[in-house]
Amino acid sequence: MPPAAGWIVPDWPLPAGVHALCTTREGGVSEGPYASLNLGDHVGDAAQAVTANRAIFAAALQARPVFMQQVHGSRVAHLSSATADGVQADVCVATDAGIACTIMVADCLPVLFATADGKAVAAAHAGWRGLAGSAGEGVLEAACRALWAASGAGAADTLAWLGPCIGPQAFEVGPEVKAAFEATDPGCAALFMPHGSGKWLADLPGLARRRLHALGVERLHGNDGRTAWCTVAGPSRFFSHRRDRGVSGRFAAAIWRR
């Protein structure tokens, strides 16, 4: 089954045998605020609709997506055919063929990874909490280290793709968010723009790119902060938890070996 019209096929130089896909709102059966391809089973949508949507997604992948319970942390799940949906983690790594590392989002940033030799893939769920992490170690650091441990690759052999997320013109945060990043990287202050009294507009994809560059990962693709990538600014294309006041579906980005 081919991807639905409007889904995103990432444009990046993946090695042979590795595939990636990012859904949008299009191509499913859900109704109301979840219309139409909601993949989240924890947001109030009808269970039968979510099941049907996940079947549509899996058929397009021709692989089995593993849907995690994402908690804005940096725990890593190493996926295999025995891994059940609902495993609690915000990073997943796979070396087996036919298992899709899958991240569900509705404003947070999905980041997909592959090694240049195609032997391993990974995905990370990067909201601001997971991205900031603790003492400069967050979800992207955990993803890269897990990918490298599973494959023997290093930073120079790693490709990353950043998917749609809340854009820098829409992501209003308080001073505690800015402080969490500046505590270990004062230079990231340039990625926060003043916005009203005591508020800031944060560049989430820019912060992610900065963290990946610090790890030595230079082969970066996808979201560059332009409005076309912003979930809030694209109501017909993307779900957005913030725009829709917490009543929203989830779209997904996935990467797998075939």
C-alpha cells in the first residue's frame, strides 16, 4: 500500500535498504478533532479508529511500527520482533529488518537516525524537556550513543532527519526553559527571542541541530525552522497539541530496515 497523498517522504541520502516516512493528518478514518489519521491511542479518539489508522500506517511501511509510551525522558528501547507496543521510552534503536522505529508527535520534534552503512536505525522524541535533559545529556545524546553502540558507527557515519514540530515563531516558553538550556550551553541564548513580558520564542529545531553538531553529527536534513515545518501553522496538515488546546491527534515519523 503506497503512502497517502500528503505524507512526507524525507529527502535525505539514506543507504540502500533503509526507509523513512512521516505521516500527516491525511489518509485515515478518525473524525472530529482527530481527523483523519490519528495514531495516538491515548488522546480520546475512538479505539477502533486508532486501530484502523495504525493498520493503514503499517501497510504503507510494509514493516511493523512499534508505538512507545513517550514520557519526555531519555530512556532507550532496543526494538526486536518481541518488543510490544507501549514500551516506555523516548528513544528506540533497531538493527533487525522489518521493525520500524516510530515516534508520535503533535508539536514535539521527531528525529530519525541511520548509520551510513544501513546496519542500524534509531528515532528520538525531542520535546524541550527531553532535549535539554540533565547536565547537558538529553534524548539526542542518548539516541546517538545507543545507535553507535548497536552499530559500531560514529558521528561521522550518522545521518539525521528532523521532522515537523512547533516552529520558532510559535513556541512561546518561560524563562525556566531558556535557563535549562543555557545552564550547560550559554551560546544557545541566540535561539531564544524575547516575546512579551518574561516570555521567549524558542527555536526547537535550532536547539536540536546545535546539540547534534556538538556530538559531531554534521549530516543533518529536514526541519530548518521555516514555517512550512511548523505544526501550529499547518492546521490542515499537522496535529498540534498547543494550537488545538490539548485536544489533538498524533502523527508519526518512522525509520526501518527492509
